[in-house]
Amino acid sequence: MRRIALATGLALTLTTTPAVPLAVPPAAAVAARPPSAVVPAPVPGEATVAVPADLTGREVSFPGGGGLTLHGTVLSPVKASPGRPGVVLVHGAGTGTPRAKLLGEAVGFARRGMSVLVYDKRSEGYSLFQRSYSTLADDALGAVAALRAQPGVDPAKVGVWGLSEGGWVVPLAASRSQDVAFVVVVGANALAPLRQQTWAVAAGLRKAGVAGSLVDRAEPNLYRTIADGGMFPEPWYDPEPVLAAVRQPVLAIWGVHDLLTPPKETPPIFARALEKGGNRHYTIRFFPGADHAAHLTPDGGVTRLPALAPGYADLVGSWVQEVVSGRPPLASTSGPAPEQATPTVPVDRPAPWESAPVQLAVMLLLVVAFAAYPLTALVRRLRGRPRTARPAAPRVLSAAGLVAVLGSFAFLAYLIMTGGKLAAPGPVLLGRPVVWLALQASALTTVATSVWTVRAWRKAETRSERVRLGLLITGGAAFLPWALYWGLLLP
């Protein structure tokens, strides 16, 4: 099961680069350079990261959840005013994501008069098989405490900003602590993580022209199995009660071309949950030409450019100033309507017969049943037994069954790994990837030849041959409901 976990679980995390600490130059050296300059700042033992000369940087370390020490950088304007607000940036999904990945946001917000703490995301306790939003929220609160203690930062004016997965984390942190003055989320999701993930992958496949049982049956069933097997941590996390417990002002931002979070469904849920908790100080804003992270995108959300959406950093800066000045804006929604071609679909917990152990057992049974026939024939040949005429149906059943079972698993794993906005199902014919059509043809062949193999079993002359054919027939009988469940025998 470990091998299956590794093969399928790889699709459930966003690929990240190795953790690279953000290096910044001393404040005095920065102040001596013209504001337009961008200079590399080497620090012994750390990678070089370009830091604008109109900002200062200060390295900090702080305890996160479970006492883990985390490291980050505080960026501030060179001519920073005392009593300024601050914001902690919380990453999206990925293990050990380096602070440099959010450098564009950190620089943009710091240039709007804030001190910004961006830190390297933990890798300890965060993996394909283990993660806790509660622990990540504790990490964020540790960062808040560190930023509140920085010179020139007003501790009553420090808030949190979260991207994507961070949109689950920062409301949880805010609901736990009055030290958080405000909440900003970008590309956040108010649905259960598994529901969001299945939608994102299915939406990517549909955008590539795929329809039918592959996206309606096979893909969501695979995710349910993955989650049941512990390979998708916190799959049914419910963010609504947490949002209802948030009392701080909230700024929620989505790009209209968000392909990873359902941008039409999530904002109303955010508003409803906040209103339920009595919080009417929220602002919902959609940015045109922007993707999941509110960066510019030239192709409808597939490619992310380095530049932030025009007006995004300005909005965050002005909104924060209003909040910390005691004038939090009342509920409002503005911007162009986001694009979402299809609605999300609830992903129920699997019934006992759909569980990961049962699915694994059935798959192993099918592989053994279909592989045993040619393997025993090979053993007989190696032992020098004379070859006798055999009916074709059992051989075809064995080959077609193995292709259908192993091929469908491999293809579904591949689709998950390349899913979402990067979906690459290959050539599509009649709304079906050619590979999926071939697998469906193998499934139909398996069912048909199972019937013919029954006839061969009845005519078998030896007990050993009856056993071999009986195992094949057992595999064929188990294959039928299995193939229906996974959509191989559905349009």
C-alpha cells in the first residue's frame, strides 16, 4: 500500500522548490542606495535573493506549533514611520516552501507602509500523509508574536495574510487570538479541501475537452480512496464554523481566472459564515486578469506572471490603513464576476465497501487472477511440458483484464499528477482521452471474454486446467462491479 500511496499521493501536493532563506542587506547599506536599485544580498550560508533598495530587512526566528523553530524576514520601508501596521504572510500548500516564493507580495505590501514578516514554511510534520491546519495556525500566531515585537511596529496593528491553503489557516489563527488585528485571504476556499481538489482537477480535465465517466466517476472516486487511505490529510475539514468565529475585519480577494479554487461558490459562503458570526466588517474583491494568487495571467489562469494584479497591493495597503485607524469598512463586494464553468460536487465519505483497504484488496485479487493464467503457462513451458491447443478466450481475458486494471490505475494517477490547470490527458476523441477509450475497450473485452472462458472451463479435460480457468472466471466476475464503480463500463 505504501507504493500505491507514493504513486497517487504525489498528486496531492503542489510542487515546491527547496527551502531557500531570504537574505537581506544591512539597513545602512540599503539606505545608501537609490530607491530604484535592486541588489543581491549575500549572507554567509544562505542563498542570494534580490531585495529592493528602498526596503530594509531583519532576520527573525520564532517558535511555531509544537515548539518548532521557524525562520523568516521582516521587510519594512527604509523611511518607515513608528507605530506602523504589520502583516504576516502565510504560504499556500507545499512542504518547506521558502519565504522567497512570497517575495513579490512582501515587497508590494512593505512599499505601502507596512512591516511584512514572511517565513519559510515548515517541512517537519507536513507531508503528503500528514498535515494539521491547527499546527499551521500556531505557526502563524508565532509569527504574529514575533512581528508584534519588532521595533517601530504597533503590536495592536498586526494582521495575517493567507494564500490558498493559507486561506484555511489564517482564519483559524485569527479565531484563536485577539493579537490578530485583521485578516486578508487570497484565493481562499470555504469548501472542504477534498471537494475543492476534486473540482480543480475535474475542471482542468473539462477545460481540456474531457467529459463523461472519467471526470464524473473515476476521478472523484480515486480521491475518495486516497483520502480514506490517509493520503490526503484533513480532507473533510469544515472552514465555515471557523469563519463564523472570526471577529476581525476580513479582506477576501480572488482573481477572476482562479482555476484552483471555485471563485463563484466560495465568496458567498465566506460572507454567509462571517455574517452568521455577527461580523459585517468584510470586503470581497475580484481582480480582472488575475489568477489564483491574484497575479497577472496571460492565458486565463494557467500561467502565473511575477507581477501582481494592478491595484492589488494598493487595495491591501489602503484597506489595512482604514482598519488600523479604527474605520473598518462594512460589508461590500466589488469587481468583475469570476469565471467558474462548473459547480463543485459534494464528496461523501466512502462506504465500507468503497474503503481504501477493500479497493486495494480487490485490485490485488484482479491482478493475481488475471496474471496467474499466463504465469502458470510459462512455468509449464519451462518445465518442458508439451504444448497443447488452448482456447483463445482465456488468453485474451488475461491480457485485457491486466491492461484494464493496471492501465486505469496508472492513467488515473497520471491525471491527478498533471491535474488542475495543468491537465494533460493527451488526445481527446468524442470527449474521452484516447487512452481512456482504449482502457474502456479493454474493459469491455474483459467482460465479453469472461463469458467465453466459462464455456472453456466446462470443456476443460484436467483438474489443473479447471483451477486455472476458474481463477480467471473469478477475476472476471469481480471485475464487472469494479469496472462499473470506476466508470470503465460507463459512457
